[in-house]
Amino acid sequence: MEKEEVETGVSGRGKSCGRPLRVAGQICQPVQDPGFRKDYPSLLRRALNNPRRATRSFPLMSTPATPASPAAQRGYIAALVAAFLGWLFDGFEMGLFPLIGKPALQDLLPNESALVQGQWFTVIIAVFLVGAATGGVLFGWLGDKLGRVKAMTLAIFTFAIFTGLCAFVTEAWQFAGLRFIASLGMGGEWSLGVALVNELWAGRNRAWIAGLIGAASNIGFLLTGILSLKLNASIESVTGMLGSLGLSQSTADYLLHNRAWRFIAVSGALPALINFFILVFVPESHKWEEEKKSGKTSHWATWDLMGVLLAASVALVIIYVWSPMTTLGAPVAALITVAGLAIAMWGYLHPVRQYMSRFAASEKTDSGEHKAVLRHLLIGAGLASVALLGTWGSAQQAAKWASGLLPKGSTLPIIEYTVIATALGAILISLITPLVADKLGRRFTYTLLCLLSLSGAVAFFQTNHPFADGNITNWFFISAFLLGGLTASFYGFFPLYFPELFPTSVRATGQGFCFNFGRLIAAIGSLQLANLVKLFGTDANAYSILSCIYLVGMVLIWFAPETKGRGLK
């Protein structure tokens, strides 16, 4: 579709090793690497004979572009700030339910056993993940058709408002429904923000940008733990503050009851305020605008979203057959799951397949790039599935599992401590992971992350035991830090790698599908925790076994392309 932008890492100044060359409509110069000079004549002949491949096989650099105006530079910074805040509140949203889910379900299901409440806990997480998978494709489609900025404001509004409404539910199924709608926006915001920032900042320290993306969501996750910790430590002062705002004592008690889970849910509506900043200051992606001018965005059709609707419906059926609301046996549920996954993948891929078909027909291009995009979609979805299943099947269970390590009646806020320790590790390691990938290559780095994540998960769940004296050990905090950091490292890696797999015209939809289809796999996997506990005896063993999914990732990554040193297509 487009020639690839080559990042040479040189400034363009100094003596050239040859005359400028016009290739594929651009005036280019050879790079200044002395070791390149003796091969220059043969590479020059190859480039002239096949100019369409010159930008891939011949290390050229464009003549220096006119520097961006101060206004454009301010727009780029505004886009980065807006996307950073969006990802931060994405992380806040993801950390919300693991923190407030247990007290919320105690209030919503007061007559049910802890076992049933635990089953609902995993069902609501699963529904949230299905919504995020659907939202990644839905809002990615909107971003590729209508523009990154418009779609991103709608995504942020969706996840903020419906998260806030969770504070007023009276039934567990209402909580699940609102979490599903909120997660549509959360899944969409991730892919749109990644596409917008990577396109505006193409060639400008993309590894650092990817690290910021990963760190931002984990800062949001950290904020949930700090908010809950401080809120419950000063509940009387918060009650007084609410009273000074004109709320009655009964309303304040309603919001702050049982670890203030309703008040924390209300705070999830705050990200809606970001939209005012985005609409005023954030520019649209110039790459997307070029696609629109060329007419490529017209190949997206609204009717194709029926495939996404079908996929979401089937995914929810899969969640239902594993939920406490049905008595289907495991063999029947397994058959429905396998068939449903095949239908869901077809449905989520349907818009991209249809777009590529229309584009190929209108541009009279061969099917090679069409096949490459579909191959990258499947491989990317597999890589994300490994990481997300590892995270939601083990690391996201850490706070809930840790609450059982203290003696009954202990008032130590171990849930908040666990959230804070894992989030601090996630912030640091996800920030540096893209820099490592830029040095070691994408495939080797992903393999290393899988190995370290498996080790961190097993170490946390197998070496921490009940605290008989009621005191939390130093090793608990260290192992929680490593668990959170190592398993979250992928969320700094994917924003660097996934944009490199797709051209601008399908980038938001493509990376949205890859990252968020993994959430669907994670949803189904998390619903198997009860069966794994029965099979392996304890929660710790179940989480450790589920973490072995990283072994699959260590093999799968070697079927993916190595994109180190390439620019965005």
C-alpha cells in the first residue's frame, strides 16, 4: 500500500558517499556508514532496476524535511499528553475491579457463599475482557474510517461514564453489564492512542514512546491502590468532605460503605474531562489524513461491523456457559468454546478482510500484502493472548490471593499493598522494555520476557505462604514487585512492535484486534481457574500452572517477523 519509511539514525549532514538518487518519487542520499561504500555500486544498480523495492532493500535517507512549526510541535506534545492521560486512566479502569470487586460482590450478593461470589468475580472480569476485545476492533474501525482523534474522544467518554455508573448498581449482573460497555471504550482507547502517537512521532524515539505507553497504564493501576489505601485510612475526613459538598449523611454512608467501593467507582468517571483538552489541542494524524485524501478510508463499510457484533455475541455466550448461571457440563462447555472461538475470530477479522478485498480490487494490487496483513493479525493475536492470559490468569489474581495470607481478622491493607507493589514494578520494567527490544531485537526480547514472567509468577505464588505472625515479609513485597513488573513488560513491548506490523490504513484496527483478541482468550482462561484449583489442589498451584502459557509464547514469537530497524509502513 505504501512504501516504508526507513529510519537510518543519521542526521543527513556531512559528505555524501554518492550522488543523490531519485527513488519511488523521493530524492534520497546514501547513508554515511563507511562500511557501506564498497557495496554502493551494486546496491545502486539493484535500486535502479527495481525502484518499488528500493526503500526496503537500499538503505537510503530522504533529504532533510522542513522542521515542524512551533504550532505543530505543540500539537505533537498535546497528543502525547492526551494519550498518556488516556492510557493512565485505562490502567485505573483495569485496576479498579480487582481492587473493589470483592467488597462490591459482598454487598451485591449478601446471601451467596464465598464460592459463588468468587465465580461472579471471574465472570465480571471475563465480561470486561470480552468488551475490551470488541472495543479494540470497533473503535479501531472508527479510528481508521473517521480519524484517530474523533474516535479516541468517544472511546474515553464511553469507558469513563459507564465506569462511574457502576457505583449505583444493585445486582451483580448490572455490574457485569456496565463493565462490558465501559471496557468497549477502554479497549478502543488503547489502540487509537498507540496509532495516533506512533504516527505523529514516527522516527522520534519510538522506543521511549512505547515505554511511556506501558508505564502510563501502570501508573493508573498504581493510583487505584493509593486511592483505596488513603481513602480507607481517612474515611471520617472524607465523610466530612462529602458533607461539605451538600451530600446527606445517608448518601455519604452509601458511597463509603465496605471499603468505599462505590466512591472509588464514581472516581472512574473523571477521565471524561480529558476530552475537552483533546478536542481543543490535539491534531489529527497527518498519516491518516493522507490516507483519507487518497480515498483509502472509503473502503471501510459500516455493514462489516455486523461481524464484530456476531463475534461479541458469541464471546458472551462462551462466558455464559462457564458462569454460575448455567449447569452445563465441562465437555459441552468446551465444545461450545472451541466453536465459539472460531466464529469470534472470523467476526473480529471480518472488517479488515473486507477492507483489504475492496482495496485490492480498487487499486488492482496483488494479494501478497493482503495475505501478509492477515498473517500478522493472527500472529499478533497469538502473542497478545499469551501475555494477557498470563497477566489476568495470575498477576491480576495476586491481590485477591494475597488477602488470604493474613490471619482472619487482620486489618492490614494487604490488597492495597499488593496492588502498589505490583504497579511499581510494572511502571519501571514496562518503561525500559522497549529500549531493550531496540537493542536486542523484537523476537529475542519477547522470548526473554516470557521466560522471566514465568519465573516471576511461579516464584510469587510458590514461595509466599500464610503469615502466621500477621506480619508481611520483605520477600512478599520484592516478589510482588517482580511479578507485576515482569508480567506487565509486554505492555511496553506491544506499542513498539504492533504498529510496525501494519500499514497506516489498517493500523488502528489491526493492532486493536491483535491486542484485544488476546483479552478474549484471557477471559476464557480466567474462567478455568476454578477447574484448575480442583485439579491441582490450591489457588497458588492453579495460578502457577496457568502461567506456563508463557512457554507457548517462547515458540510462537519465532514465527513472527523481526522488525528491528524498520520504520512505520
